[in-house]
Amino acid sequence: MALDEHAIPSFPTHQEVAKDILERYQTVDQRYWRWISVLALLFVAGIVGFVLRLNEGFGEESRSNWGYLVATLSFLLSTFLAMPILSAGLRLAKANWRRPFTRINENMAITGLLVYLMLIPALLALPATEGRLSVWFDFPHWMAFKGGNLMVWGTLVLIGLSLLLLVAAPDMAAVRDHMPNSRRGKIARIMAAGWVGSTRQWRVLHSGALLFGAFYLLLYPTVQTLMQADFQAGLLPGIKDAIAPATAVINALQGAVALTLVTMYIMRRFGGYERYFGIDQFWSLAKPLLAFSLLWFYFWWASFITFWYGRQPGESELLKLLILDSYRNPLMISFFLNFIGPLVALIWNPVRKSIWGPTLVAAGILVGGLINHIRWYVSAFSVEDPGQHVLSPIPAGQLPTASDALIVVGGISGCILLFMLISKLIPVISIWEVGEGLRLVKVRKFLGRYAIVIAKSH
Amino acid sequence: MYYRRTLTEAQINQQLLGTVLTTPLWWIIILSGLGIIVAGAVSAVGFMVNQGLGVTGLRQPVFWGFFITNFIFWVGISHAGVMISAILRLSQAEWRRPMVRAAETMTVFSLMASLVMPLIHAGRPWRIFYWVFPYDWARGIWPDVRSPLVWDPIAITTYLLSSTLFVYTALIPDLAIIRDRSTGWRKPVYGALALGWHGNPRQWKLQGLAGILLSALILPVFVSVHSIVSWDFGVSLVPSWHVTVFAPYFVIGAVHSGVSAVVTLMIIMRKLYKLENFIWEEHIDALARLLIVVASAWMFLFWLDLIFALWLKEEQEMTVWHLRMFEPPWSWLFFVFFMASFVIPVPLWLFRRVRRSFTWMLWTSLLVNVGMFLERFLIIVPALMRKGPMTFDYATYRPSPIEFTIIGGTIALVASFLLVFSKFFPLIPLWEEKEGQILIDSVRVGNVDVPGLVKE
Amino acid sequence: MANTQLLGLFQDTQNVADAMGKQKGNRFPVEDLDIYSGSPFPEGSFGEHDPEHRLFMVPLVGALIGFCIGLLWTAGTQISYPLVTGGKPLLSIPPMTIIMYENTMLGAIIFTVLGVLFESRLPKRDLGLYDERITEGYIGLLVDCPEERASAAEGLLTTAGAEEIKKA
């Protein structure tokens, strides 16, 4: 076979990419503002729902009112706030294909602000730790549990934002230089913090990105442990589910990959970013998506088989609540969307190696994930007396009221809104990362064909 | 990373087939020594079968001791093979190449050693046949599929068969190389084993697909095996065993000890077989970084186990943990386990100089496995010592010299299996090394040639 | 018309790629050419024929068979000798699932290996036209052609720079 000149893959230059991204950054489409308005309205509706719930107070009798807020909080923690982990993890693994979407993951750190705000009413909704099981044991209630949570969550949000600010500096410098007189250019000047691109600055950036990423990676499981321990396990009498925080982390990783895929698809379809989010990105993310879907089942099963086999009185009641009875339907739905569906779809090469396949599966995973979080937390918040030894009576499944629906929709819309706003301040494609990647790629003739050579910088 | 002097195919053949085509004196000496240890262990087993299980330290209520600890330990070591081979193959990590076969082979032999342990532990191993098959139809009983003790052998046998097939499939091209280099009786034997391999594009394509497919299929098996072993404990109601986190905790612990064992193996192989051209600092550096991640995940799961063990404030649970952590000699063992598994090695691995030092990595990897053996021991024995609710049921456990001998024998057994394997088959895949060399390239950035790889 | 085979041995891989490229469509169909190498090259490096296979279906078939065997023996043994243990139902789905899962995976893996061997056309008793130097770094270019075209094939291999040409 003769070398086919038309088969030679080609890559843009760093300059072309920078020009393209800055041009997109500069022009703000009308569609963008329309979507901002819609999201803002939905967010306000969420606030309305929250205020309606607020009127009923935080007492023992009204604890079940807050289940959906807590479920939303957990869902947002396990999707939007898990995305920086993807950026950190793939940077550590030196995966070249992550470069186009890494800024999406980092920009999502901004949603930590809303999530942190939502944490406050969630903590207020919890009963005192005295007389019930708690990971804080007999530590003074307020300091340990509310103070501890606020501190740990706050640190996570801070690290995420620090990571974002650090890795965005070179691109903010690009914005500063491209649009020096505009309002965004002036903000960019501050955020660029004097970035000139010296060797020292690049070294600090690379090391800092790795360090902040590692800290985020290490702290995130702690946050999930507190989420599970305080908002679920602490309210379910007799539960001893050590795997629950680990399950939550794995589910969060699945959610993060899924949300990245959906975001890329939307940006490709409606934002015209096809050249950045190609088959390579979707295919590469589809593989960990399949792996996390299998792990979703594995972690669920490890918990289930221990309780099922043990047949202890307390465990049987919990099985009835979470799996076999009250919340069986939500479990079945999320079982299908988070495990069966992804398994059956993604084991096929043509589906995995496509744009639509992983996106469809990812969308299902997000819906399933939300339902799963509702199962975990609404059930826990509907327990009348968390101080019992064995759960009795087993509460029935609780459907959302209008306020609950508004809170869920408002929370998700708020996070999307924040992401869209920050993406108009910090370029949503990382110019320097993509540029760095392009410098490490070349095309060469390899015997009877052309091949791509990818270098790995250290 | 792996961009050193490139070797010709002939040079790779010559250097990696050294012990296959010739028999060095050190090989005979070491195998003899290992053989003596194994013989000692076999004698100990014979003595135990003759005298009864009373010669061990097993007493009511501690009926699981060193043998079961060793069983879990070897199943744990076996997880290295799939971790290195399958996961790194699927993630296209180039640095896996020199270690895949050694890791996979260690998996196979570790599983064999682990399967031997329950047989020895039974005391009268021949009675296991009654348990597996209906001895006569009048007995009216099959193995109870509801028991995790039935899930165990099925899972381990599945993993053993799968790993063996995995090793063999990837070995075929190398068998062809040995076939072409052999003379005399070896030629038809290797020829038969090579199945007539030519090395045409069809065969290579399918070899590549086999690697990917088998990796993808064996990964779920790898996760399930040690999970099922963990459910021997997890589904029981023994205090401190009935924990949901045991499955991933055991699996990640297995990966931790298994990958550490691969590090040990690679360093010893490099020294004995003079593989400096194939096993470099970069490889153990990469393994050490992997170990940091794995060890950190393991530590997270350990803390979950501890926190939620104390969560319900159940008396028996607290008693077991108190025994483990505060009552000597168990507390001393706990201290050694904790230090050896995590506190000493992981901070050391954070330093590049340590990661790239063969001496440091050898000792830290050995330390990890000492710690992980103790970890399994501390999970099993203290829980059984305080199993009953009444203090008159409390007992202690002291392993006997017989048990120590048998444990030592299993280590010697696996080592001798590996040694014998290396006599007939290369421990580093020749075709993988050659493929790695073909794919080496570089990208010029400014004045620097950045090492790179050709992507298919 | 009897067919014959010629095997050209090359040290330089580029010569083989050039030979394959130059002769395409002109002299010998690409299906009648085969490359022997001691190590794998990226697909298409020599412009060789892209082999078709049905390997991806094989693990599914094996998994199905393994699943059925697992279901048969777990359900069958318990029904044959019904003995309730641990208060669990006779046909307890969670434990059965574990064993059926293992059997499913084993079936898939065994069938995958068999499928790989089958699709690789192994085992092959007779090596046929082959040279041991192929596993030392030489590349073999095998031409399968009618007798009367043997000289043209020999010419192709000689022009391409073959060090030695073997005939069947």
C-alpha cells in the first residue's frame, strides 16, 4: 500500500488554538445569555423551594423535609465537585488526551461555593449527636460535627479554587494580553498575577498543580466519609456500613466522568467545539466509565451480601428500607442506569468508540446517580428516631413535594450557572495545556503508513 | 523513560534466553537450597498428618491460624499479576513490558501455593474429596453453594485457570523463538508448545487482541477472587469480621502486597539473571509511584474499617480491637504491621532517590510483605481469640515450629517454581521487549529530544 | 494450476514496506502476500492485508455457556439434595450469583483463548516455508503464486533487496 498523502493526520499549532479559543472567549453569543437567564430562573426557583422548607424549621418533626436538600447536596458533591479529581488524577497519570477537557473539570471547582452554602442548612437539619451513633463519638456536638464538617468541606472547596486559580494563570495572561482594555481583561490582569511564562513560573505551576491535585484527591474521600457518616449512617439505627464512604467515592468518580462526557457533548453540539472534543476524548473516557460502572455494582454488592448473609435483626431492617422494600424502585432504576445499562452498552466496541454512545450512557448515569442519592439520604432523613437500636418502624418511601423538586432543580441549575459564568471568565479550554500537548505530538512516516508519535514530558 | 540503548532482536534473544538455553551454576545451587526447605516443609506436613493437628498451635476457639493467614497471603500476592499485566496493558503503560510475565507467573504459582494451604489445614486432606463430591449417592449431600467456603475454591480455580491460560497465550511467540534456537529433544517439544507460530500479521493482531480481551476479562475475576476470600470472614458473625468494607480492603491489600512482591522479584531477577538492559530505575520508580497510590487507598479503607468497627460501640468488637492494638504481644505485632505496611515505606517512596534505588526498593518491598502477612494474621487470630461473649471462652494462639516450617516451605515452593519456570521459559517477554523497541521515537522541542512512543 | 511459495528474507524492514507498496495492484494480490516477523509492528506498517475475524463474539458465547453451567450445577445440586442451611432459601440467588459469575467469566476466558488460537489458525503442525532467522530480526515476505509466476515473484523479491529467497 503506497503512502496515502490524504491519510496523514494533521494537528493545529499552539498559535492557531490560542487564536481560536480567545476569539470564542471574546464573543458572547445571545444563546449564552438566554441559557444564563433560564438557569438563573431555575436557581431562583430553587431558592424559593428552600425558603418554603425553611418556614417549616429544623426541628425533629420536620427533619424529613430536608432529605431532598441533603440528597441534592450529596449529588452535587459527587458530580460537580468530583470533577477536579479527574483533572488531578489524569494529570498525575500524564494522559495526553485529557488536555482539551481538563479546564472543564477545573472550572467546576467554582460550584464548591454553592455546595458549601447548601451544607449549612443541611448541618442545621441534623439532630444533635448525643444519644445516637456518630463518627464524632462523644466529642462536643457543635465543635466536632458542625465545626468539623464546615472546616473539612471548606478546605476542599478552597483547594479546588486554588487549583483552578493556579492552572488558569497562563490563560488569564493570554486574556489580559488579548483584551487589555475590556472589563474581563482587567479582571484577567489580576488573576494572571503577573504571569509572564518564565521557566520558574512554569515549574511552580506544574508542581503546584500536582500538589493541589494530590491534596484534593486525598481530602475528597474524607469529605465523602463525613457526608456518609453524618447524613446517612448517623441517622439509620444499627447500620454499620464501613464501605459506604468508599462506595460514595467510586460513585462520585463515575459521576465526574459522566458529567465530563455530557458537558463535552453539549459544548461540541451547541458550542462548536468539535475540533477539541473528538473521538479520542470520548473513547478514552468511556473506558473508565465502564470500569466505574462495574465498580458501582461491586461496592453495592459488597455491602449487600454482608447484610444479607448476616441476617442480623438490625441489618434485615436496613435491607428492607434501602433495598428490598421502601426504596426498591429507586434502587432498581439506578441499578439499571448506573450498572446494567453502561455494562450492556459499553462492552460493545462500536458504542464505546463513538461520541453518542458514552454520552447517552453518561446521561443515564447522572439520572441514576441522583436517584441513588435520593435513596440514601431521603430514607435516612425519614427515620423518626435515629437513637434506636434497631430501625422500627421502617419508613415508607418518600416522594418529593413541589418544594423538594424546586430545591433539586435549583441546586443543579445553580451549579451549571456557576460553571457557565466562570467559563466566560476563565477560558473553558486550557490554551496552555492543549498547546503543550500539541508540541509533544508529531506525525511521521512509519514504514508503509503514517503514525503519530506522542512524547511525555517530565 | 525507557529510552536507553536499543538492542537488536538477536541481542535481546541472546540476553533473555541465557538461562533457558544454558544452566548456570547459581541456578542449581539456589534450587537445591530451596528444595531442601521444601523437603523440610513436606516432612512437617507428613508429621502433622501422622500426629494430628494438635502439633500446631490451633486450639479452641482459634481454629484458623497461620495456615489460613498464609492462604490469604498467597492469594494476595497473586493479585500482582493481573494488576501489572492486565491493568497496565489496558492503560497502555509502556513500562509494564519487562515485568508482565514474571508477575503473571508469580500469580499462577502463588495461587498454587494458596490452594495447598486449605488442603494442609484440613489435617486429613483426603477427606476433602468427600466434601467436594458425593462420596456415594446414599450420603445425600452436595457442597453447600451458600457457603463462602465453596465460593473460595471455585473463584481461586477460575483465577488459576485464567491466569495459566493468560500466561500461555502470551508465551506462544516466545516459544517460537526458543523453538528456532533449540536443538535436539527441545526442538520438537518447544515446537509443539509453540503450536506452529509464524508471526504473520494475522497472528500478531490476534495476539494483541488476546492481550486486551483477556486483560479485560481477567480483571473482574481478579477483583472477585479476593473479595470472595474476604467474605469467608465478612459474611460470618465473628466480631470485627462482619464488616462490609472487607471486600475492597482485601483486594487493595492484595494489590499492595502483590505489587511489592513484584518489585522484590524484579530486583532479584535483575541481579541473578543480569537483566540490567531490561529492568531499569524507571521501572521500579513507576512501581513505587503505583504503590503510593495503592497504599494510600489501602490506608483509607483500613481507617474506614477501624472507625466503623468502633461505630456501634459493641462490647465484643471493642474487645477485639483492644486486644489487637493495646495488649502485648498483639500490640507489638500491630505496631510492626502498621509501620511495615505504610508508615515506613510510603513516606520513603515519596523521595525520587529512594524510588530509583534498587537496594531501598528491595528492602521496603520486603517490609511491606512482612507487614501485610501480619495484617492478615491480626485480622484472623485476635478475632477468634475473643470470638465468644464469655471470657472463659477466651484463648490465645501461638504458632508452632511445624507451622513456621510449612509457611517457610510455601515461600521456597513458589521461589523454586519460578526458578524452574525460568529454566524453560523466559521470565521477560522477548516479543514485548522487541515491540517496545520498535515503538521508541522522540519529538524535537527546541533543542531537546523528548522521548516519545509511536501510537497505533 | 499448482501454486508455489517463495519466501524472501530481509534485514531492512523499510525494503519490505517499499516492496509491498510498489507492487500493490500491479503484480500480486495483497491476500497472496504474507509477512513473517519476530515481533509485532503497528497495523498497516507493511501495507499488508487487514485480517478479518470474529473474535469478539467468542467470549460472549463462552460466557453464555459458562453461565448456563453455573446455573445448572448450583441450582441442580441444591434441588437434588435439598438441605436448608443458615436460614437461607434453598435457591438463594446471591450465593448462586457468585458461583454463576465465576463460571461465566471462566467460560468467557476459555473460549477467548480457543477463539484466539482458532482465528490465528493454530495449531499448525507443519511450519511450511519458514526460516529461523525471522525470530532473530529478519522479516520474511512470503509470496503465494501459481508456478508460472514464480519467476516474477522471485524478481520482485530480488529487486526489493531480499538477502535470500527460499522456495517451497
